[in-house]
Amino acid sequence: MTGVIRVGISSWTEPTLVKAGTFYPKEATTAEERLRFYAQRFPMVEVDSTFYALPSAETARLWVERTPIGFTFHAKAFALLTQHPSPAARLPKDVRERLQPKEGANVYFKDLGARDRELIWDRFREGLQPLRESGKLGAVLFQFPKWFLPSPTSYRFMEDLREWLPDFTLAIEFRQAAWMREDRRTRVFEFLRGLGLTYVVVDEPQGFSSSVPVVLATTASFAMVRFHGRNRETWEKKGLTAAERFKYLYKKRELAEWVPRLKSMAQEAKEVHAVMNNCYADYAVRGAEDLTELLT
């Protein structure tokens, strides 16, 4: 049986998307109205805000109420849980008081004691609980930084994810080409399959030392492809906003290349989700609409 292919975007609240004024109707002036409008047009979305701050259960309950049955939210894991730094100001107050970081300082997961690590995981799970209970939580996406290299420590960290989130669908995205080196990728895929972790296939700018090539692989019953655009000028440029970095409008012929790939992945997975992450103005929704049309 062929799996279902679903298409959506990352961050329906992206400021440049709202400002563009070409997707949301003028009367959709609130977050509630925009989410309701979005959910009528796409079957799933990726929550970007959970990367920058721990999720709120109250906010998650509102998302559940504002979307139809069968709608799916994927949630990016909080920065600290993916080896990225987090501004101390975004940590829970009790954690900040114990750490007493310098004003404006960043904190890494390794800086936390066992008690605070457990607390961060607990708060992250609690914030997503309404989505889980409603059946609307898809995958928790762990987007690792380019300094997350293949090593025993990295493998152990991914093994620990299963202990912290034992019953969750977990998706792993590498931002480091070393993981997909030809003599290593088979081992990596076997490792992910053993833990039931989804390998995230990426479409991204090539030509950089960290560029992850397109390697089709399904390592779990759920599969995911994320489209980051192909803008080489902005991919590793410093000082840009996320929207500026991913500023790329896919041509229909570029998306058409993905139709047979997605269908091939759907032969091995129950569900394949394609997430447009080229979140600049309405570029992501235009790409999602084009890809949906090409698939049907």
C-alpha cells in the first residue's frame, strides 16, 4: 500500500508572510484567524517557535481548537535540546536563578546540571501534551547544528532522545555533510532505523563544506523532506534573518523533480510529509501549492 504524501510549510506566523498580504485575507488580522485560514488550505504545518522558546500548553490547546480533525503540527525541538545555544533569558526562571548567567549570555545543554536538564525536558513535553492528546502532534524535529559531528557522543545523545521522548515520533535533520559521507551513510541509516528515528531528507544549497546532499532514505514508518531553498548567496552569510537566509522561490520544474522521489518514499513509509522552509514572503506557500498541484 502506498503511503500518504502531505505538503505544508514551516511557520505560518512568519512576519514576512503576513506582511506580503498575498496569502492571508485582509480580514484575517489575528493569529487565530490566520491559523484557521491556513488549516483550510494545507493538512499540516511545522511549528518554528518551539525552537526559540519552550512550548506553552495553553497555546497548544488553542492550536488544537482552531484546526480541523486530522490536521498535523510538527514541532521543532527547543534549541538547547539540539545542541544549539539559547539566550539565558529564554530559560525558565528557576533554571536562570540556579545558573546565574551573565546578562546577555548564551547557555548550552552541556552547561546544565542533571536536575535542570530533566526540568527542561519535562517542560518541553508538557508544552506539547495537548497536541499529543488530540492526535495532532506529528514529529518532533531535531535539527542539529553543523558542529554536531559523527562521534560516539553524538550517537549517545540521539540514543538518549528515545529515553526522554519514548512514545514520540522523532525526526533527525543533520546540517553537517559528514553524516552523509558515502562510506558512512549506510551505518547512519541503520542506527536511525534501530531507534525508529526518521531521517529528514533535505533540499538545500550545495557547494559548502557543510552542505548535506540529497539522499533519499526512509528509516521509519514516517518520512519527511524539508525544502530550504537553493540560495547559495545567503546560506552561510552572517547577520541575516532566517527569512533572508531562506529567500528562494522554487521553480515548478525544480519541484517536479521531487514528485517521483516523494512517491518512491511513499512506497516505503505510511506517511511522507514535505515541508517548505523557504519562509520569505509567500515563497513557501507558493511552493507548497505548486508541489501539491504537481503531486495530484
